[in-house]
Amino acid sequence: MSSTVDTPVLLENRCYDELQVGDSASLTRVLTKDDIELFAILSGDVNPAHLDEAYARDTPFHKVIAHGMWGGTLISTVLGTKLPGPGTIYVGQQLRFVRPVGLGDVITVTVTVKEKRDKNMVLLDCLCSNQQGKPVITGEAEVMAPSVKVQREAQPLPELHLHRHERFAQLMAMTQSMARIRCAIVYPDSVDSLMVALDAARCGLIQPLLIGPRARLETLAQAHGLDLSGCEWEDASSPTSALWQAVSLAREGDVAAIMQGDIGREALLQTITSREGGLLQHRALTHAYVADVPDYPRPFIVTDAAIHVQPTLETKRDIVQNAIDLARVLGFDEPRVAILSAADAVTSALSSSMDAAALCKMAERHQIAGGLVDGPLSFDAAINPDVARRKNPDSAVAGQANVLLVPNLETGDMLIKQLSFLADADVASIVLGSPVPVILIDKADKPRTRVASTALAVLLSAAQDRLEPVAHLQ
């Protein structure tokens, strides 16, 4: 989200000799959430009365209110840009805070020349009033007015973007009414892995079942002050044995999810995708990232960027169907799936475009169900409405995709890392298509994305009985 400040294009002051008692100037601003958060960032004032809605409900005002000095800065704005304007030296300020200012309040700030004194000193009455005309701040400013006329263009200000990552908070809210799920943590042989499990447990998402060398893990936890008393245990001497124990528990329905601990991703994926004793069902196991990009209007799914290196057409069909099912669990009634390619037209020079055409035909014949599928689409056409209107004006998916099917793992991995490190995206990670969701944990993951991945598993587990398999080619 970007925030801009409405400043005059041309700044012109009023010199001391031009000022008359009774002269006034004003500006009007609407208090937004951006204003409050920006002021908190700049000032360091993180009083929960200004930032925490739950806390604010129990205060005398029963709502989030602006910092008092937010209004004070608006008075400074009028003095420095309008009356007297550029060249003014702020000497003193008295303020009285009469009423709180809440989100959406329209505040008009007026300064009025009250008295002219020697040596260019001027007293001004200051009034901030709300949309009802009631005063919220009153006071008096003392300034040294300029003696030299100034007229110049205002300097352009940089754009400011607030990255909130609110969507993963919404994801957590979706799980609040759901029971904890029993989750097998595969060989959590480090403080970091134990912390992931404990954080998810503290959030009310899982009942951790730690599968690993119990004696060593208890010693490790004690040395770092971690409380494992709320965890269940399955002793395992090696990562491989821990993984097979977790898979067996999942197949028997004794756990509702599996979480990667200190076991390599490749070993974990090879085991769960094994046709002998793994977790394969009627569809291929596939992977999905749920991406929360701060400046993008909605979350979207990127798939498959972890399991299938160069997926076949049949595997892509399963990747799409699993992603549609996930999107529906996340509340998208009719997910829009963009089949990505380097071109927006089918060409034999790009196999991804040929696959896109085939997948669209599969969707048309109900071999893929529950969503809208279109492709080939370039990345910009898939996510940007302006580009979509120029390139694909008749597409029901272009410009508003919820799911992005990448051509192969390499493309998907690069896309996710670009979103994470260049666009400050949060990405939750989950394996789909197995009897239980599998949570993949990366060492570079932020704590909130690890918890978000676990929240995905909780939502999928709760929805598992409602997801019916879709007919597909044998």
C-alpha cells in the first residue's frame, strides 16, 4: 500500500509586513490507518491505544484513536507551507487535546494571526476541528515570520509503501474455530525445528507429535529453555526411521498432518511420493506456495515449485486440480487458474503453451473441475488487469488469477524467490494430494510464514472430507 501527502505544488509565504491580525489559513485531512501506522513508525510511539483494535475497545474511547501529536504535525504543516509559510521559524507551541480523533474523522486545521510583536514575532491561534465542527485540538503557536518573500515549487516526495502482510493474519483467523490437529514433526533435531512446532502449538494449531531421538531432544530443549511438556513422543533413532513412522501414522489416520523437521526436503519428498508405502492416492502429490505480496490486491497460489521438476501433461492436470481444491478451501468460490508461458498464444516452439491449450481443453471437458482455466498467459497478463485488457481482453482469468501454474520447478522456484526477496512476499508452503497435508519448512522462512504453512494444513485437514476426487484420464 502506498501513502502520499497532499502538498501544495507552489509554495508562497506571507512576510511579516504582509500579515494582518485575523489572517488565516487551513487544510483538511481524513485520518486513515496509514496515517496512524506511519506516525507510529516515525515516532516510535506504539501505544496499543493507537494500533491494537482489541485493546482499544476496552479504553474510555472504545476505538483506535490518532496520536495526539498527529494533529500537532498538521498545525506545523500549515505554518510551514501556508501561513506564514516558507522561512517561518517555529518558536513555541501550546496545545490542548479536547476530543479524540478516530479513523475516518475529517479534520480541518486552521491557524489565525492573533498578535504581531517586535522582531517579526507572531502569535497564532490554532484550531483542529472534526467533521461535526467540534474542536479536537486547540492551542497557540509562536513563530518568527519571514522577512524575505519566497515563491518556489514544492520538492517532490518519494512514494512510501506500507507492507502489512495482513492476509496471513486473516488465514490464522480462519482457523480460530477449528480444533488442533495432531501433527507429526519429522526428526526435529535442532532448536529451530523445535521452535517451529512449539510456535504452531502456541497458536492453537497443532498438538505436536515429535518423532526423533527423545533423550537428545529433551536435553537440547532444556539447554535452551524450551518447554516440551505439551508434546507427544515417538522415539526414532534416525531421520529415515522417523519419516517412515510419520508416513505410517498418516496412512493409518493417526496424525492429521506431517511437518518437516531436520530431514532433507529431497529425502522427505522421495519417501512420501513413493509408490511403495508412500502417501500417493488417486492424484499425484503436488506442492503449492500461497503468496502474500504486500502491494498486490489478493493472495495467489504458485504451483508446482518443489516436487515435479519437468511435469508431464497428466501431472500438470493433477497440479491444477490440487491447487483449485486448495483455493476453494481458502474461500475462492471459483478459482481462476492461469497456465503460465512465455507467450500469450499457442506455439509449437513453447511446450508450455501447448500444454496450456491441452489443459484448457481438459477443463472444458470437466477433466479439471471447480475453477476457470486459461492459458497460455504471460506472467504480466495473468496478474495485471491493465496488461490483461491489452493482451487478453476476452479472458475470464487474465489480470485476476488466483492460481499460477508454472511450466516447471525451475521456473517456479525462481519466481517464488523473486517474490520473496524483491517484493517482500510472505509464502506459505504445503504439499497437496496426500491423505494428510505435508508442511515443508525452509530455513529461510520467516516465523510468520512457518505458522501460516501450518494454518494451511489445519484448513486442509478440516476440509479433507469435503474434497471429492475429480475424474481424470488413466
